[in-house]
Amino acid sequence: MTEDQAPTEVGVTQGRDSAGERAAPGLSRQLSELARTLQAEPDTEALLHHIVRAAVEEIPSAEHAGITLTGHDSIVTPAATSDLVSRIDTVQLETRQGPCVSTGREHATMRVDDLSADQRWPKFAEAVVGIGVHSVLSFQLFVEEKNFGALNLYAESPHAFDSDDENIGLLLASHAAVALAAARTEANLTVALTNRDVIGQAKGILMERYKITAQQAFNLLVTASQHRNVKLHQIAEELVASGELQGI
């Protein structure tokens, strides 16, 4: 069986050129197929783990990779290729400094050739060099108000990354950001549709029970929500589950 005949991952459409052939081997084809693979991931968690695995595969100099999500008072690591990445993010949380933090704040890629000689984040650098990491590449994935996400690559030797690695990382981060935005939008849409469905069920229960209109039933749900200071969809879920409407 040849490469072109090999079975592909379910749900992933392979890129073809204008003649109907797969693109020539190389970075362009790799990233094209990677983008399709990312779009096919079933949920956000699976997508994040695929991104970090792809990073170490596409950039041989990267020994470790992770995604960091930073909020006002938190730094979390939802996906990483090793425990070392989580340890580095713990240092960033404790020191409130590091390339990931700067990437989000400055909206720019951060490249560190040798942490032992870098003066930008002295507390962070000292701790991470002690862990055994000297080279870092950090790419912005998204920014939402005070929250932001970054793709971080690490290598144990100094001067591990070059301009080619940085360019490949930028392309990978761009594909990942688009796929992540789509996944987040789809997740939000799913939640919205689910909430709408449960509110509709709750309205139906009230309409049948009290022989009232849809608008009157909705007003009852709103009143209960306001009196209890509970979100409308939660009031609806309680009614559907228990048959009781509290707060009116």
C-alpha cells in the first residue's frame, strides 16, 4: 500500500492540489493536513492535547510543549507533553513573570535563547534553569479581556531554537488558534442550544400546569430567577428535574 493509498484518520479530509493530487511533501502539506486534523478533534480538551503533540513533532528542537491559560489570578496547564511543563507554569504562577505571561501582555512571540543569560524574568529564569531548561519559545493563541492562552515550547540546551523553528511555530500557533476559536464557538453554541431547549421544556410544563401562554410561562421563570438570584437556565433545569418552581 502506497502513502497515497494509506487510510486516513476518520473525519479528516486530506488536502489536494488543483490536479487532484496530494500536495508535495514538506511543511506546506504537513501544516495543511495538521489544520484538517485539528478541525476534526471532537472536543476542546482533545484539541489542546493534539496541538502540543503536533508541536514537538513539527519542531524537532522542541523537547517539551504545553498550552498555558492565564487569567487575573491563575495560570493553568490544560495540555502538556510532560510534567516538566506543569512545573514551569507553577514557577510562572509563583513569580508572576515568564515568557508566557509576557506573550499574552505584549501580544508578541517570546524567544529565549539562553535563560541563564536572559535578564527579562530573573526569578523565573533562575528557577527554570534549575529544572534543566534553557531555551523557550512562546506563541500567543488568543486574548479575551484579561485572559489569554499561549503555546510554549521548551528545550534543555541553550540556543536550541532558530528562526526556522520560530516561523514553523508561528504557523502552527496560527492553525491552532483558528481551530481553538472554532471549538470554543461550537462549545458556546452547544451550551446555548441546550439552555434554550431546557427553558422550552420548563415553559411547556408551566403552560400545561397553569393553562397560561408561552410569554406568561417565561415571565414566571424570569421572576423566579430574579427572586433567587439564580440564572434562568438553572431555574429551568430544576423545574424540569423536580417539577417544582421555587422563588415565586
